Amino acid sequence: MAGHSKWATTKRHKAVVDAKRGKRFSIIGKEITISARDGGGDPEFNARLRTLINKAKEANMPADNIERAVKKGTGELPGVTIEELTYEGYGPEGVGLIVEVTTDNKNRSASEVRSTFTKAGGKLAGPGALAFNFQRMGQFLIDGEVTTEETLMEHTLEAGAEDIKAEDDHFEVLCPIAAYDAVAHALEEAKIPTVSGEIAYLPNSMITVSDADAARKVLKLVRQLDDLEDVKNVWANFDIDESLLAEEA
């Protein structure tokens, strides 16, 4: 969703983290395994793995779980094949959605995502159907109380950040994918905690949903997709009135 909507979504997710702790551990564990498989199991030489391990610790994921996830990625422990998949589709009001999945069973994931779209009156689209309306960038969301815009500029621009947006209660730092690890490392070195840090799908244009009933349908679909066991992220190109968002929070 838009920057502010993503912030609101992230804050809501943190507020209900205990209720979804099992899923949270599962998703982070799979990401750690994939990162260790692709970049090695030493976080000193794998910035993405280091970021994920920090994320796991912040979520109070047990150290044994983290270690097992790393070893599955490096092949020291047996494990199933984990894949990262992306689905694209349209929801109510023609809203475009990109759904990121981390799974050990792509047939199950595909079936669940397709069924969720269909039940909400939406439909899956072919690969690349929404590529024109989204760009992939590194995105870091930072609570406005922990730092200042000047401090963020000082530490992240030189590392490769392209834009720093100051919102009412938070900052959004954007960077090219190639600079993600460097910016993440710069924030770590400056001891600036992030609420979230990820490779995001950011919409180039937005669909404004101003009708309350339509907004409820769109938000319900996003939540149902987000609740699926294998879904890591849901990105959408819609914006709604803050009052409608508050009603659905």
C-alpha cells in the first residue's frame, strides 16, 4: 500500500504479533534459510542474513530456531526445499495486489492464494501483469521518535539511499535494491532501529477508494491474504481516507 498505509499496517501487525507468533516465526525462519542458502551462513559476510537474524531476535524467536534455520540453508541440517514466489492479482475496485510467498509447498500456496482472491470477487493475473504499476526498492520504516531526518540523511545517503520521507510519526527511507545491504548496515552502525526493512513493491500510481463499503472489501481481502500461512507480504496500489482506515483498524 502507500507509504502511510504500509506504516499503519506494520504498526497493526506488531500490535497483534503474539496472536500470530507461530506464523511470524515460520516466515522469518524460511527467510533465514533462503538467505543462508543463497549468501552463506556467516552473518558477518551476509548482510541480508544479519538483518533477518536481528529481526528474529526482535520477535523473540528462540536462538535454537534461528540456528536450525541457518543450518538448513547451509546444508548442515536436512530440510525441505523452500521457495520464494510472487503472485499478482486484482481485487475489488480494480485494485492491484502483489502477494509475496515463502513456502515449502507451492501447490498449496497457489491454491490458497487463488481461492482467497476468488472468494473476494477478485482474480489472479499472469506473471508481470502488474509490473508496470510497481517498482521494487529497498524500504525502511523508522519510528519518528528514535531519530531525526538530519541524522538519517547523514548515515544513509552516502550508503546509497535515494529518498528519505518524513511523515507525521515516522520516516521512510528508500533505496535501490543493490544498496539495500549497505543502507541496512549503515542504520545498524548508527544504532537506528527500524520497524521494518524489506525489498518492497511500491506503486507508481494509486487507486483511491472513497466508498466505505468498497474500502471494507479491499481491506478484508488484504487481511485474508496476509493471514495465509505462507504469505510474507501483500502490496497494493490503493489509498483510502484515513477515517475509513481508522474504522477498519
